[in-house]
Amino acid sequence: MSFVQIQCTRCKTVFRDRAGRLQDGYSRQCPSCEVVLFFAEDSPNPQVKQAMKRARQARKERRETEMARVSAPQVRGNFSRTQTGRIQHSSEDEED
């Protein structure tokens, strides 16, 4: 889960919110001064624009890592070295 830092337009306090929430039409109350911030792509406020840009980038990075994880070949079994060694050792005993 990725978070984005937001600077309040009124009191300049920096707080954070989830990148998934920060989309066009989202509103959030500042935890310090309790002013309501409205997040829109076409906002004239530079702090809101910057937060929206960082949220878009964080969502994109998360999608890319999820796609890479899904498309990567999965390894069968979850054996440690000791388990693998025991399995190989027991098969050698059977051959003797």
C-alpha cells in the first residue's frame, strides 16, 4: 500500500493519504486545521496538483509491480535446502 504526502493549502501542515484514494473528485479534511481539501486534476492549487501527480505515479508503479509479479514464472514447491537434501539423500539410499 503506497501513501502520498499532502501539504495543506491553509496551514501548510504535511499529512499523508493512500494513493488509491487521491483521485479526481476526492475530498479530505486536514487533520490540523480541519479545512476540507478538494482534489481535482484541473485544480489551480500547486500543492493539490503535486499530490495528484505523486498519487498517479504511485498507482502506476504499483500496477507495474503487480503485473511483473503475475507474469513471472512461479516456482513449484517451497523447499529449503535441508528438505531438498533429505529428499535426495533418501533416494540415494533406495538405489543401494
